[in-house]
Amino acid sequence: MKYSREYILRRAFDVFMNRGYDSTSISVLQEELNMSRGAMYRYFKNKEELFFAVIDAYFFRLFDKLLKNIDKQLSLEELIAVIYRRQKLHLNAFSRAGVTHTFFLNYTALIIQAAKYYPNFLERFRVINSKLLETWRNALKNSIDHNEIRSDINIDIMSILFNNACMKESSDRYCEEGSSFVVNVFHDIERRKEVLDYLYSLIKI
């Protein structure tokens, strides 16, 4: 079989998700991926390097896509629409992959392990959060300049409120196993949009 870096990352992602970092050895990866140790080492020199690449691909890259080429001149209303569209695109991709509640729980556990084992994970996440906050600040300033929202608001506090509403779960619906979980996540994305629109309405002129 002809292997690729993308194939290894995808399969290793599944293995780390199901077994966890500590319980996944090179031998386990070889067996699950049906690869020889030599073939795997052509791409990654050890388990740690492979794990770091998995986190880059399936965590940090999601935020890179969310923030990619966002126009710094967007108004607040325009930014809300852009973020909403991009989150829905990501969710559609997860939906096509058959994401379930169990997947979500395993993914959350994987990220917790990344915070422990991935060098400077928290610092990288802090940088991402700073970029998100700066994106909201720019949009707020642009909207003030165009007299679309009130000028007496605290921009730093409002950027935190918008960022939290954008990134954190907003629905209290229980997530069930299978397709109903996907439906609930779609509802959560819609709920986030409702919260963002409501925050916007509070400061709109």
C-alpha cells in the first residue's frame, strides 16, 4: 500500500482519539495503520512528533481557517456573518464525517492531553485568542467610525463578549448519540448567531 502524510495523520488522529496519548505506542500505531516502523519513520521520527502534527492538523489549523484572510476593514455586522458562515462550513465537514457525541467527547479529551504534552500549547492558543480578540476590536472600531454602533462602548470588553459568544457553546440542549448530536450542534451554531446578533442590537445606532 502506498502511504501519504495525510493518510497517516488521519488514521493517527483516530487512534489518538480512541486510545488516548498515553495508551498509544509506536507498536499500536503500526498495527492500526498497518505500516512498518520504517515506513512510519520516513514521515515522523517518533510518536511525539506524530502527535504534534495531528494536533496541528486537527486543532490549530481549524482556527487558522476561521481567521484566514479576514478583511480588517469589515464592519461588526459583516464580521458576524463571516464567522457564522465559516463555522457552518466546518460543521458541515464534521457532519459529512459522521461526527457523534462520543467523537466530540474523545476530541475534547484529546485537546486536554495536547495541553499537557504539546510544547507551548497554551501559549499558541493564547496567541490565537489574541488574534480573535483583535479581529473583533477592528470590526468594532470600523463600525464606530461609520456611525453604525455607539461610540461610548468599551471596545475591549465588547470584543471579549463577542469572542466568547462566538467560541463557546450557547445551547442548553442535550446532545444525544448519532445524528441527533449533529442536529444539536447545528442548533448551537444558530444559537451563537442569535447571541451575536443580540449583542450587536444592543449597541447598534
